[in-house]
Amino acid sequence: MAANQSKIANPQSGSLPQVKGPEMNDRDFLNDCLSTCKHLTNSFNIAAFEASHQMLHADLMQILIETQQSAREAYELMFRKGWYKLEAEEQQKLDQAYQQFSGYSSQFPYH
């Protein structure tokens, strides 16, 4: 990581211990919730694709949407509390990635 890259985060809120013991705190519970939701959305996505019955597919899609919403809420809460940090990327790297992948659009069967 470059020295001039900055973190995108809110100030950490709440009283988390400086030295962490084996007990779970609020950040641990939210992190576990977010990790579980991520795993579940991946699994429900595959199950929905492979559901052979239309009503089962519809039920799985509803569960998938609700699980994604729960993951988003957990992420937003962690970010607001300063417990989830993002790395800012350099504009040059963003431009390079855009150029690389925008060229792929000509390979799509639709325009």
C-alpha cells in the first residue's frame, strides 16, 4: 500500500477493550453477522439458480434478498461505528481498470 493512500472510515465509536479477551463484544457480533450473511447470500444465490421448482425458486430469491439486506445493514452499522474500514484507491489505478474492462463490452452479445 502506498504511503499516501488514505483510509475511508468513520471514527471508532463505542467502548471496545484495548486488550481483547476471549469474550465477544459488539464489534465481534456484528462482524460474525456480516460474515454469516455473506456466506448465506453466496449459498442462496447458487440454490436459487439451481432450484428446479418455480415456487422454491421464488422463496429462495426472497430469502436471498432479505439476507442481502441484512448484510448491508450490518455493514452500514459497522461502517458508521468505525469498525469497517476501506482503502482509498489511487485515481490512476481506477482509470486503468476502467480502460481494461470497458474494452470487454465489445465482446458482449448485446449492446
